[in-house]
Amino acid sequence: MLSCLLEVGFIYCYFKKLDYLAGVFLAFAIALKLSPVLLLLYVVIDRRWKMLFSTLLVLLGIGFVVGLFVSPNLNIHFLTAVLPGILGSWKGDYYNQSLSGFLLRDVHSIFLQQLLRTGLGILFLIFSLMLLWKYHKKNDATDLLSLSILITISLVINTFSWQHHFVWLLIPLIVTFFYLTLRHFHLIYYIVLGVSFVLVAVNLRTPSTVPVILQSHVLYGALLLYGLDAYLLFKESPKNLIL
């Protein structure tokens, strides 16, 4: 929850042009959870170099402070053994609602799991970056939708995203709701957003009692939200705008 709060602080400072402070918020968010690191991609796309410098400087400062209180051997062990193990590990538990968790539960071939995880992850990331590159800086709405897309995709392509990690989707859910309200979109868009929220919010007490394909409901909700935001970002182009 603290990481989510830090991301909100980052977004607030981002739009207030408080670049150095935004970098501080983002650095601490990344230090707590690695997933927000994808937000750095938008900082680069938007050429907010002061923000990027501030983020990297604070991250270095955090690393320096940790080094003062933690033995070098322990730090080296964490960087060379623990961290790669965390990033490379796959969890097939119901509570892992990332793309990796879905593949482990629903695809039985190890080779196909690896192929789909790598291929789909790269495709999602490339498509997202191309979309953001094309539509960034048109207005505040496109910036908000772009950041929402990155937050969502970071949870989807992560090696493991436990259900409580998806609390970060509150940011894109709220952003999308107010975007639809301000742009006076039709009811169907609110229904899609509502279905996305329900799929993310549901928690199955006994997931083993439902078909395996339905156990990735949080992932489906996240992908639905991602698709909606990507569509809205495309439609934000003046020649495509729907009112």
C-alpha cells in the first residue's frame, strides 16, 4: 500500500512539474517494489531528464545507506543469488495473478510456458511503448492514460504478481473512470470498466472448486483495463476522439 501511495505522489508531482520531487517518490517506490521501474520508461519517453536524474540519484543514495548498515557479503549474496531467484522464479499458486501464473496453471508444456511468457511479455511491452511514444505529451489525459497503461502492464508481465499487488490498479481504475466522466463516454465503457474492477476485486476462497481457466480472473480484469486504456489513448487523437 505504501508503494501505491508513493506512486500517487510521483504522479501528482509529475503533473505539477516538480521533477526532482517526483523522482524522489519514484525512487522510493522502486526501492520498495521493483514493478514501478517501468514508469522510468515514460520518464525517458517524455524526456524529463531532471526527474530521471533525481530517481537514479536517490536510488544510489538508498543503496549507499543500505551498504553502511548491511555487510558487503550479504549485499553481494542478495544481488547475485536472491534477486535473480526472485525475478526468475515462477509461482503457479492461485494468488499469483500475473501472466506467468496463468501460463503455469493452464499450459502444461514447460517449453510452451517459457515461449509464451517471453514472447507475450515482449509483445506487450513493445506495443505499449509504441503506443506511448506515439501519443505522449498530447495533453494531460494522454499522460495519465499512458502512466495507467504502464502500471497495469507491469503487473501483467511480472514474474509473479500476488493479488494484493493489484491494489496498484486503483490508480488506473480511478484515472479511467474520471476520464470517461469528463469525456462523456457511453454507458458501455463504464460497464467494461466495472467488469474489470469486479474481476480484479474478487477473491475466491476455494479456488480449487472452479475450473483452472477461471482462476486467473484478476489477470483478465487487468488485461480488460489495459485494453480499455489503450483504446482510449488511441481515441484521444483529435481525429479519432469520441464524445
